[in-house]
Amino acid sequence: MPKSRAAHLSRRGVLAAGGVLGLGAVLAACGDGDTKKDSGNGSADNAKKGPWTFKDDRGTTVSTKAVPKNIVAFTGTAAALHDFGVPVKGVFGPTKLPDGKPDVQAGSLDISKVEILGNVWGEFNVEKYAALRPEVLITNMWIKDQLWFVPDESKDKILKLAPSVALWAADTTIPKVIQRHAELAESLGADPKAKNVADAKARFEKAAARLRSAAKANPGLKVLIGSGSADLFYVSAAKPGADTRYFQELGLTFVEPKVNAQGFFEELSWENVGKYKADIIMLDNRTGTLQANDLKGKPTWNQLPAVKAGQVIPRVTEPIFSYDKCAPILEDLAAAVEKAKKVS
């Protein structure tokens, strides 16, 4: 599970929390979506007619009278749909940094052209959502039936406004998740044979082969998946993450922590951060987590063999599940493994 949110989960014990604004008269305004064409990246066939049906990863079959055009999605999911050629009207989740630049999870989205309904954990503006006249809401799942970044306290009101689609992001692998996003995008009018998609897929497959070869050539390396906060260091298990499970399938060996009851990670105090030895540390790269430069003030961090060897690399903890965005992740990891030395 993503660590910047996992810190909240460990304290709250739930996947979503936060305040909610009353719907008031805005609820009555919800109706059929605007049919104005949005060009996106040019691949989606916005003239495609309905009815539309899609079976999501909850096993829920979602149906509408026409192919949805007013789409609202979790930011990372919206970014993946964009790469496949499907535009969205609104997003929720980390989208804009304090300086106005796009968050890493926004990918290639033009964040000036989408309505941002919530930018932080627990934030979702229900009135703005209703005003978009949404036809479908799309997000990920890390735990069954828990819709990522849809706050528990307002989810009933949110889910009354439009049907929802949820795609697995845990306990699976990157290729499988990408394929599901591709299937969803195609159902929404995207061209599965578009050149940009085909080229990105070929790059992804080449990068996967490179990582497999690098892992085979360096069988003794051990990788630790970590995320830093002021008080705790989180060490993740590999299997729950679609990215790290796939890296494991490609041959990498990961530290296996004693995970908590939620099954995703182990919390370590900074005094105990050296509990596990590793040659490479993959460090959560998202906004809200401490990065390698931020951790220089932690003496125990500086004593870790991987840190001393300069073998700390970013982990894209919440990947954008498109071939275009996942190929560079594989390439960068392969390069790191190729040049890494055994230090633990």
C-alpha cells in the first residue's frame, strides 16, 4: 500500500477519512452529461454511442445509456486514461503542488484543464463533483471494495451521483493492471492500436527484459522498499504492490519485513532502521514523504550500507498504470541493478 497514505491508515485504521460538505440543492442539478467533445490526446472516439457496459475488479457490472464523457477519476487513474487517449473532466487525489506545478501522480495531465475536487487525503468537494454532472467515477482499490481517495464519510453521497468503477492496484502485477486500464480505456472509446500506445508497450516489454537480465546477472542483491516520515520508517512487503510483485517475478530479491495486521508494511522507529540489511533501497518518491536529502539529518539512516554506497533510488509507489509511464520505471530500476554492488 502507498506509504504516505499508509501513515494515515496506521493511525486511523481506515482507508478513507475526512470531512464532507452538504450537497444541498446541488444534488438536484445532477443529470445527463455534457456532450461537448474533449480532444484529450486525440485517441479517444468521443462520438462513440452507447449503451456502455464495463465489469470492474469488484465484479460489479457498470452500465450507462451512453458511453460516459463526463468522467471523474483519481488523479493517477486519470493520468493513465489520458495516456490511452481518454480525457477526464475532474480529478481527486494529489494533483497540484503548493508552487502550482503538477504532482508526480498527475503524469501528463494538463492540470489547468481539469476540475480538482480534492488535492489531499480525505478531501473531496461533493458540490463541485455534482456540478460536473458526472457520468462515471473511476478509481483504484488497495483493499477490496475500498475506493481509493473516496472519503468514507462522504462516499454514500458521492456514489449516489454516478456509477463507480474500481480497478485493482494491489496483489497483482503491473502488466495486469495496465491491461485492465487499457480495456477500460477502449470501452470508453480509445483506440487500442494507436501508435503511441503500441510504441509505449514495446518500450515497456524491452525494459522488462532488461530488468530480468540485470536481476539474473546480480543474483545476490537484496532490495528494501522503504518510506520515510519524521517519526517512522516503513518497510514494505513486495507482494502487495503491483510494481514490486512484478519486479520480484522478474528476479529481484526483496527484504521481507514482519508486516502489521494490514499486511502491507512494518513500522520501524529510526533507532531500529538498521533492522534489515539491503544493497539497494527503493524510497517512496511521493509528495508528503521524506526523500533522501531530507533524511540526511537522521544518523541511523546515514549508517545504512545502501545509503553509504549511494544505492538509494526513488520508488514510484503509486505508478500511473500506462505503458508510457511504467516503461521508464523499469528502465531506471534495471540501470540501478546493473551498476549496484553487494554491500550488505
